Amino acid sequence: MTVTKKLLVVGLSTPSHLNETLSGVLMGYFTAQQLGDVTLIGSSPTTGTQPTYFTLSTFPWSRLAEYDVIAILGPLTASAPEEAEAKAATATYVRAVTEFVRGGKGCVALHLAAAFFHEAFTQMIGGRFLTHPPIQPFTIQVDDPRHPITQGIPAFTVMDELYVTDHDPAAIHVLLSAAYEGKRCPMAWVKPYGAGRVAYIAPGHDFRTFLHPVFLQLVAQAVRWAGQST
């Protein structure tokens, strides 16, 4: 018996990252790969009845537990007229997501998600963004080819921002890495969080990476892995 997974994609755009548009690529690929039913949380105001599209403020967070995996492309930053109100709303969303994963669900965090400098969220995904050189081509090597996320994934080259992150090497298991200034920088890792599973994938600035077939395969395999029970 095949169980249909429910996937939630959080694709909030920023001035420099068109995550809502990039999420459309993932949603189409997830559907083609039959990963499950996909819902999007985006940045645009909702119009009319859109059962698979929400914003942070319109998503029914009380029903988050109905989902199996959440894929996060950027910061869970709320917008509100007052700063205190925005901070309170952001804290509510972070608490919902971290409790969701801690309780046994899956999270796949991509690229800009590591630049969301919220302590609880950073602890969940296992690291945070520090810097990156200008967009340039670089090759991503496979550190652990036996992991379910990287099985069948070859070394591949992307034109992207090479993220340098602050992370605890003892808390994460590195799957992919790239060379920068004589060091190996993790490009993908996994870690447990409570009873849940977390995968972080560092590349993903724009369409040049999101349309790369190896990258799409990697994300799909991360979603499958994260959606398994621990």
C-alpha cells in the first residue's frame, strides 16, 4: 500500500532571492516524482480560493502536524506593522516548525534558510550562513555516497553562491562538500532533531542550480529520506 506524503514548501522571497518562483520548480518536480501532495507558503497576497497556496499568516498552523515534510527555502520572517508584532509572529512560526520536526517529522532546508538568524531555527538545522564569494562555478564532491540522499549522486558543478557556514562538525553528518580557500566547506549535511530528521543543502541561489538535474534529484532524495519515520 502506497501512503501519500504531504509536503509543505516554504518559499518566501527576499529582494535578492526569488524563492517563491524557485519553489514552483520544486513543486513541479516533486509532483512529477510522485513524492506527494504539495502545498506552498509564498510571499504574494492570496487572491480567491487557492487550496494549495498560503502566506505565513494565512497558513493553518494548527494543522501543520498533518504534513510529513517541510522544505524551507528562506527565513521564516513575519511582516507586521509593528516590530514587536512581527517578532512575536516570527517566534510563533519558528516554534511551530521546530516542534513539528522535534516530534518526528522531516525538514529539508535549502540555501537561504541558513541565513535566518534565529537561535532555535539555527539549532534545528545545524548551522548558519557566514559569507560567500561572488557567484562562480564550483564543483560539489560527494563525501558519503552510501547515504540514501546521495545514492546515485555524482560530483557536479554549479554556478552559485558557495556558502561558508558556522556549524558544529560533531553535530552534523556531511554528505557533500566544496573547496574554498584551501578548506572543504559542507554543501549538504544531515542531523537528527528530537525524533525528526533534518537535511540542509547549501546551493540554490537561482534557476541555474534549481534546473540542474542532479540538484533536483538530490533534493527529491532528501525529501524522501526526511519523510521516513525515525
